[in-house]
Amino acid sequence: MTDWIYIASIWVLPVLIAITFHEAAHGYVAWRLGDDTAKRQGRVTFNPLAHIDPFGTVLLPGLLIATGAPFLFGYAKPVPVNFGRLRAPRRDMVWVALAGPGVNVLLAIASAFLLHLVAALPAGADLWAARMLSNSVALNLLLAVFNMLPLPPLDGGRVAVGLLPYGLAMPLAKLERFGIFILLGALILLPMVGDRVGLNLSLFDWVIRPGVDVLEYLVAAVTGHL
């Protein structure tokens, strides 16, 4: 029980900060670009309670951590954005979508810088802080890469819809209602099929992990950990 509490303690703060800043960034950029929907609904805030989804933010990640799952998956309540109210909907959609992953990268950089100060903490607290900050780096980079997959309703899908020619953007946009099912299939069912036929079809291994590795190297280089 004590071990589980310790593991939870080094994950809870990074998770709450990562999702809160991610969602608040979407709402803030949308507000600045003409749509105040999120602002009026109290979603442009650093209060994590405004963004927490009981299942996606608390129960699901908690179960994955407790069971020692090889990956961490979760989500917050999506920030409401009325893209039609943006001053230049297709262009501004891209900036709103990029705001969340962009903030996660900045949080990873900030956490990596703070790791330099851990040695000044008392014995015991230094190890706890180091693990928490390391988790913050890994989690924020994972969220950034995962959310940039080019499939609506993920941020990368919104970016793709905003940048692609109209003839390609519209069919992709229409996938949004099925996007979560396609994503879960790619994350869970595709690797199972791969195991049956002797192939590694893991989206995590082929796409997400390499992307995180590249970003981790860049963050380490920028923050003096190389």
C-alpha cells in the first residue's frame, strides 16, 4: 500500500499540471483569436478541477499505473471551441490545436531545468523530486507526441485539417466522430493482430516512442543534461 501511495505521489502532480496547462492553453489561444466559448465556461483557468474528467483523468490512468501497464493513457474534458467564431477559422484552428502540445513541451523543458536544483534538497526529498520531475518530462513529451497524431479529434488532426487542401481536409474532418474508436483500435487491436501474425504493429513502438525519444534528446540538449 505504501509503495502504491509513493508511486501515485510522483505521478499525480505532473498529470494534473500537464492536463490543466494543456487544456487552458487551448482555451486561452481560442479566446485571443476571437472565440470566448471556453472563457465564458470557466475553462481558461489553471484550476485542475475545471478540466478533470473523473474517468479519463483519474480512474483510467490510476488503473494503468496500479496494474503496471506498459503505457499510460488518459484524457481531460475537451475545451469547447467554436471554430466558426475564430477570426480566420482554418488558420486559427491550427494555432488553437498547437497550443496544447506546445505548452506540454514547455512544461517538459521547465521540469528538466528544475532537475538541476534537486541536489539542493534534503536527503529523501531530492530523490522524490527527481522522480517526479523526470515523470513530468516524460509525461509532457508523451502527451505532446500523442496529441499530434494526425487524427481528429486529436490536436494533430485539427492541425492537418487546417493545413491540408480543402479536398483532403474535409474527409479527414469527417472522421472526428469515429476518431477515438480508430485510435483505440490502432493502440490496442492492431498490436494484438500483429502478435497473431508475428509482426510488431504497435503504434506506440513505431510512431509515439520514436517521437518522444527525439524530443527527449532535444530537451536534454537545451537544458544541459547531455
